[in-house]
Amino acid sequence: MTEQNWSLHRAWLFLRGYRDALEPQGETPSATSLAHRLGFATSTGPRLRNACIELGWVEVVEPPHGNLPGVLQLTEAGRAAAARQSPPVATLPPAVQRPKPVRIGSATPGKGTRRCLCCGSEFHSTGPGNRICNGCRATDTYRSGDVGIHSLRLSR
């Protein structure tokens, strides 16, 4: 299954979740709570809600405001798509397609000068797995093993 088909499949499952919540109970769950209820990461909820709106399956009756999720309504196209046994074949609009991941920092292989992940100082690294400077490695906090980057920064 391609990434495009997988995203459309998740949007279709999300649509069915909206159908199950909107029709019998008449409530509009927030996108994050519906994503959680369906077993998706809550951070994908707003993107999937937007996909349902962009595909014309759901329309906004009242926009969200404050902590309230707003009110949504299934369209006829949404009811038809939700009633299908398998997701429809369509193309997701570019605005709701998953963005390409962006790498943060340099992933320079081999030896070289790097910035320490704990204190931020530059040091001579022995390889790609060496991301902590010797000064930070020498602290009791680091050697205890019970450390996060933030507690190491505070101990120096």
C-alpha cells in the first residue's frame, strides 16, 4: 500500500469514526480525542479531520473556538464514503498529505567537530555515535546513568 493510499485509508477510518459519533449521539468529538479513540496518534487527528473536510466528506457547521471542537456535519458524499466496505479511490489534496520529514542537525559520518548534545560546546568527535563531550561524560550525573540531557545541563 502506497503512502498516499495509506493516508486515504486512515482518513476514511477517521470519517467512519465521525459517522459513529455524529449520527447516534449528535456530538462532535475533538479531532485529537477521536484519533485517540480510533487508536491513532492524537497528533494526527487535526490532519485527518482536515483531510475529511478537503475531500468533501465533512463540513464545518460551527468553527472551533477556545477549547471547544466546533460542530461538524457529514455531507452526502461523506455518508456514501462511510457506508462503503473499503476506502474509496481518490487523491488526497496536497494540503493534507503527510509532509516529508525534515532532519534536524547534521548527520556527518565519521570523525570531526561536533556540538555536544548536553552543553552545546564544540568538541572533537571520534565518530557518529560520539555526541557527548568529555567534560559532560566526566560528571557524576552522566556516569550514574539516571540522567536526561536537562539534568546534565543543570549539573555542570
